[in-house]
Amino acid sequence: MKKLTRNQAKLVLASVATASVLAMSPELMAGTGGSEFNTIYATITGWMQGTLGKLITIALLITGIGFGVVKQSVVAAVPAIAAGLILNAAPGVIDGIVTAVL
């Protein structure tokens, strides 16, 4: 059996990669459909980034400060602040990941 040269191996690899990308092109558009769920997604996103999300964030912060007072450590408030940040930033991150189209 004949061995491939380095250039031939690169050409074969590039051809296989191109063919696999073209074969999976419908899957690359996975985040573009599902219009029947747009209303519920907009509602939940609005809650997370709107007044409800701010109220939950404040409640988490007060709870964290309460735990910090009981444990005599400010570190107890850090998970509450992180949860509030995640609550507010999650919809944007999810949109960026799911709707990324090549």
C-alpha cells in the first residue's frame, strides 16, 4: 500500500472536513427554527432581565448578606451576587450560543 505524502494527507483531511461540514449544514442552523416558542421565550427572558429578575437579585443579595452576618463573613454574599449576575446575563449568553449560524 502506497503511503501518502504530507501534502496529500493535508489535502485528504481538508476534503473530508469540507464534506462533513457540507453534510451537516442543516444541523448548523439548529437555533433558527421553533417560532412557536418565541412568545414563551420572550416572556421568560423579560422576567429574567426585567423587574422580576431585579427583585430576585435583591432578594438573593439580602439573603447572602443575612448569611454573612450570621457566619460573620462577607464571603457568604458572593454566591448570591453571582446568582444575580447569572440571572441577568444568561439570556444573552444563551442567544449567542444557540443562534450562532455558520
